[in-house]
Amino acid sequence: MATDGRILDAQGAVVSLRGVNWFGAETPDLVVHGLWTRNYKDMITQMKSLGFNAVRLPFCPTTVRSTGRPSGALNTSLNPDLANKTPLQVLDRIVAELATNGFYVLLDHHRPDCNAISTTPQISGYSLDQWVADLQFVADRYKNVPNVFAIDLKNEPHSIGGSGALWGTGDINNDWKLAAEKAGSAVLATNSRLLVFVEGVSDNGGRCENPDAHWWGGNIEPVSCYPIDSTKIPRNKLVLSPHIYGPSVSNQPYFNDGTAFPNNMPAIWQNQLGRFMGQYAVVLGEFGGKFADKDRQWQVKFVDWLKCKGVRNFFYWSWNPNSGDTGGILQDDWQTVSQDKYNNLKRLWDGSATDSSVCQ
């Protein structure tokens, strides 16, 4: 696959990624969640029936290294073909079933210790070189599965109090751009068929960014001053993949702008995201929320804005209902669809009208 400001398949046709995040394998459970109460094939069939055609699968190093067997998170009576499988073998089965159903699969290196989202790819006991090696392992393992079309190098690089992942410092230990170039180049050397998803950072210390607050992994603005080296990750293999959320995840000053909210948001989104769309392939790796009160306003306005921008590539967070600050497409019974949330999201591909005032 390739990019030209859009996502293109092997034949050069434009692809629209209507994606969801199905998490769990990046946690100590080491397998996608919901397998304790449903059959994985049934869930994939339901995803397809709802119109989704892509899934982002987070993983952690132990997912691909463990020789143990998942226990409490996997009901083998409901999923008998996953019995006595390692976490990696379970992932293989999930990927294969998604491919059989025509899904595009994005593999996401989410948490280096399977517990917390780190600021940088490396943490104590897990080096940059180990991170790169794990990415290469995954790239090689699915080399012959065309539906595995991309790898998301690291989930939500960010800084806290000025320490952590930044963009453009020149030091690979805290310069996410340099680390991403190193990893992306290695991934493509292993599997040249893949696309490389590079997320943003968070606030970048005032370096090449607007002052409005950014989300972890959401700040791609510094690419305008410190572009990705195309000799490391060619432009036609690069996807910028910011994350963005609304009030249910964390409060931001622009959510409290009196009567201006949510009509103040499109100008902020344009500064943070819109000006890069078309110049780069931009795919939202995560967005979502509870879909109540102000968060409902935010999501409706955001979908309107995406429709105005012609954006049809995204991975909604999440399929799972057990994401505490967002909920999911499914309700807590792991069966019933959150219909109002889904209906809003579906507007991105069902041809429905949008609020034209957002397009101004």
C-alpha cells in the first residue's frame, strides 16, 4: 500500500478506513477483550455488519514474547479454537479472521510494560533497540498477510512537565521524530509492503506549535518545522496518526469557552489537524468519548468537521465497552450497540448531510 495524501491500496485505488480499536492484548490479559463472554468470530462478524472495515489492535512486548497461556480473559468454551494458544498465537487467529472478513489491520505498539502508556518508546528495562526489534518481529511475522497493512510505531508519545517525548530536540532519547525515523526505517527494511503510522507528541514546549492544548499523541504541528526524513520513511509510506478526544476524557480550556463551545472547535482543529490533511496522509488513530452532554456536542461537531474536510479515515476508540473514560461502540453486555454513538459515527460514510456552517 502507499499514500499520496490519501491511503491507496496495491492497485492504486483510494481506501477509506472505517476503523475501531479493539484493545486488550496490550494489557496483562494479553488478548483482545471480550473473549470471556463472546466468540471472537461473532464479534468480527458484528463489526463487519455495522460497516467497519478496519481494526487497530494494540499489543505490548509480552504479547509477542510470552510462552504462557491466557487464563481469565479467555473463555475457551466460547472460543475453543483458541484453547492452549500463546498470546501471539491468539493474535495470529484474530488477525487471520479479520483478514478472512476483508478487514484492514493496523498493529499498534501500545505499552512497553503492558500496564501504562509511556512517554517515550523506551523505559527502564526496555531499550530503543528492543522496541525496534519487536516492531521488526511483528512486521516480519505478518509479511504474508496483506490485510496487515500498517504498524503504529508507538502509542501516544508525550511529555510531562517538559520531560518525555518531544519533537525536534535532536536527541533520539527524547526526540520522537528521530526515534520514529529509526523504527520506521527498520520496519520498512523488514516489510516494505507496510505503511508506517507516526503519531504526534503532546505539548512541545512552544516549539513549532499553536498554544491550544494538545492530547497525548495528538500534536503533529511540529512536522511543519521538523519534517520526517523521507530517506528514512518515504512520504508515500508515511501516515500521520494523531489522537484527539473530547470533554469526557479530560477537560481543556477550549471546552469551557462560554457560549462559544462547540463552535470554537473547528478553528482549533484546522490549526492542529486540518492544515496537514492532503499534504500528508492523516488517519485519526483514536477519537471517541462517552457521548453525553458536552462530549456529545463535541463528537457531533467533530464528525461534521471531518465530513467537511472529506476525512473518511479513522479508528474510533473503542469497540470495547470497558474503556473507563470513553465507553465503546458496544454497551456493557458486549452485545448491544451504543446506537446514538454509532449513528453519529456512521455519518462519516453514509452520505448524510452535514452542518454547512462548520465548513466555512
